[in-house]
Amino acid sequence: MSWWGKFIGGAVGFTMGGPLGLLIGGVIGHKLVDKAMQGSDNELTQAAFFSATFSIMGHIAKADGHVSQDEIAMAKQIMDHMKLDAQQKKAAIELFNKGKQADFDLDGVLVQFKQVAHRRTTLLQMFLEIQLHAALADGKIDVSEQRIINKIAQQLGFSSRHIEQLIALVQSNLGLAGGRRYHYANQDPHKSQADLLKEAYEMLGINRSATDAEVKKAYRRLMNQHHPDKLVSKGLPEEMIQMATEKTQQIKAAYDLLKETRKQ
């Protein structure tokens, strides 16, 4: 992680005021954060993405007043997916815990994150998808979590319809993740073909009445939105590239299933 090395090494620092600056400064050390900014715009975006991701994840987890073991496990799973070293993982956990505090400035963090991300829609959508993965760790989104997610979506410029589609996409992701094309992460090998098809359509955000051309269009749109190299170039921390790669594999699995079924 280039921005992380520059933070920790102290050779290059960043000036990031506001709530994100307070968050990452409190975790990594104000001396480093307060240095004159020499890092690239992309590195600053990566730092903002990292700090916003884990702090807001903690805020959502505490939304119902209790952080479940499933939510903690999901946060750790995301950290493991990113292959964070011990120091990075410690920072992520501290950010998660800061997000759980009653005085966490959600509005301020969201406003600043959107500014730093320069309203890059695909990057903001990936951020929101990660939050939905965490919220769905226990298999459902309760009322308090939904309220916060709706607020995040609104602040980042997503419509209620868009958030519904993203929830369906993430729910399908949690089902389609796995090794083989049609092996589902929920460990249920007895799913019917109808269930598999239903989840595949939900993942692509279309219904059964869609034409073949519409299916292909939806597939290409999602692949473009989740292309790992494009996301990293827009400011996705490099450690999250594996998550983006797996998401494209899951989208392709859904598309291949629909394509084969429609041929038959």
C-alpha cells in the first residue's frame, strides 16, 4: 500500500484535515499526518477510503446497540482479504472501534470522503458495497442499519432504487462466492436450479423477461463498474483489489449461468 508506507515511513506525509484527518491521525499519529502534503491525489484518496471504510463499518455494526460476532468476523474477513499486515490490521481495528463511539461524525466523514473521492461513482459504489457486506454479515439488515445505509447512500449521491439493487447484488455475491462457478458460499449444495437462476438475475439487476441483449448489457455495465485496475486507478486501496477481482468473477459466474440456461 503506497500511501501506507509513506505515512508510516514519514518520508512523505499528508495534510488531511477534517474528520478523516482526525480519524487517521489518531490511529497512525498526528506527527505524520501533519507533514506537508507531497503524496499524489490517488494516495490521498486511498488513505481516505481506508479510514472511511473501517470507521463507518464500525458505526453500522453498532447501529442496533450491539456488535455481533458475525459483524466482527466479517470485518476481520475483509481485513484478511486485504492481506493487511499486523500494523495495518491494528489501524483498521482502531478505526472500526472509533466508528462505534457515540460521538462519531458520520455526516462529516461522508462529506469529506465524497470530496476527496471527487465523486467517482464507481469508487463510491464499491465503498457502499463493502459496507453492505458488513451489514449483511448476520444475514439481514435491521431497521437501524437500514437507516444509516440510506443516509450513506443519500450523502454519496445514490437513489433509493440504486441502493435496493446494490443490496440484491451483495446478497447474491454472498451466495455466488466460492471456488467453482456454481458453488455457493452459503454451503448449500442442494439449491435448486431455479434458486441459482433467481440469484443470478438478482446479481445482474435484471428480471427474467430481459432480452439476451439486456442481459449482456447489464453484465458489461457491472464488469466495468468493478474492474479492479480501473478502481485502483480511481483511488481504491491496492489491498482491496482482491475483493474487486472476486466480485468480477462472481458477476461472470452469474452471466455464464444465464447464458447457458438461455441457450437451452
